[in-house]
Amino acid sequence: MAERAVGDAAELLRTRPPERLRLKGDRDPASDVDLAIERSVRAYLRERTPDIGFLGEEEGGGVPAAGPCWVLDPIDGTVNFLHSYPLCAIALVLIDGGASQAAVIDLPLLGLRYTAVADGGAYAGARRLRGSTTGSLREALVSIDQYTFGPDAERVNGRRHELVAALAERVQRVRMIGASTIDLAWTAEGRLDACVMLGNKPWDTAAGVLVAREAGVRVLDLDGADHSLVSSGVVAVTAGLETELMAVVSGR
């Protein structure tokens, strides 16, 4: 059901050019395509799962106080999409019991789709995913989330500057993709060896966290504790790099 909902939405992203924008904050746009995708997915799921809540990044929704809830990022990487930069994704996840239970991540402009079910593995199409086997930071490709905007931007970006500088001295290369969902899915697939995010909004991270975990990747908070929906950030890292990377993240 989630794959069908996302498949219909992916066709919208592939075929409908953005025509109208609204600013949610400083340099933080949403397009009419974001809204069209969110409304399409919401309508599909409301008809088929009326007792399950829904939270969308753009228009919110009827999130239940307890019980299952669908969470959607209609376009993760909206700025990439607006610039015809193909690193953008649709992410849909079912959360229940405080954890992600099923997830679909679709990259419509690259023809890639990732799925995961709790305790059922993570897949790219029919291929089961496993994280990389890289064992040294000097050989690692690590992504970090994009710079932020808004009232607290100076403080958060200051920390991000420090982390980028520390990583640049130790890893093979640092990347900034601009879509947290893709960071996590590509760490699950082994295209990246790790990714670090200094925030943790559920529509940005909950789907990718499940895909990464089901691929055997360690997913942690910034302090090294196991990641949860209320964590302050996200570190996804292949097991062989965990100790080295967390030392960098913690500033040791």
C-alpha cells in the first residue's frame, strides 16, 4: 500500500514542473508539487487506512495521541528539485509504538526505490541491502546534512562548520547531498560509509533510519545512544567505523 501511494506521487514529481512557491522561512521554499504530492498520498491513505493518523511536512495532519501514524516528506530536497538537481526523494514511513515499522523511499529522477519493514530487511528493488564494510575513516565517504536557516542558524551552522573541518582532516571525502532521506538510504546501500545530521525531524529521518537499521547499519544519536524519534540528531555508520566517527562527532 505504501509503495502504491509513493509510486503515484513519484509520477507527479517526474512529470509536473513547479509553478508556484511559498516560503516557510528564510530561503526555505515549498512548491505546488510538494503540496500536490502530500495531498495525493494523504487522500490515498485516508481512503484505505482511515484509522491510521497522517503527518505531512507541509500541511501537518491528524496525528493520533497514540497508535500508528503515517509520516510523509513529499519532497526531501525541494531546493534540489527546484534546480533540476536529481537528488530528491519522496519518503513515507509508518510509525507505531514509537518506532518506524515500514518505509518506502523513492528517488523518482534516478529511478531508485528503497523499502524496509521492521525485522524484515531493507531492499533496493528486490536486492537486499547491507551497509559497507569500510573499516577506516581514511577510506570513508561521509555525508553531512545541509546548512540550516532561521533564528538558530548561526549556532547550529557553527557546530556544522566545526564538524565538517574535523571530518575533512580524517575521512577520504565529505559530501553534502541536501536530502537526509538519501543520506540514510545510501548509507544503507553502501554508497556512503556514514552520514551525520544535526537535526531529527520525523519526515526527514524516520523512513531512512529504518532502511539503514535493517541494512545492518548502526543508527545513533549525537551522544552515541541508540537513535529514537526524540533524538537531537542522527549518525548512521557502518559498524567498523563507529568508534572512530563518534570520537569526531563528540569532539574527542
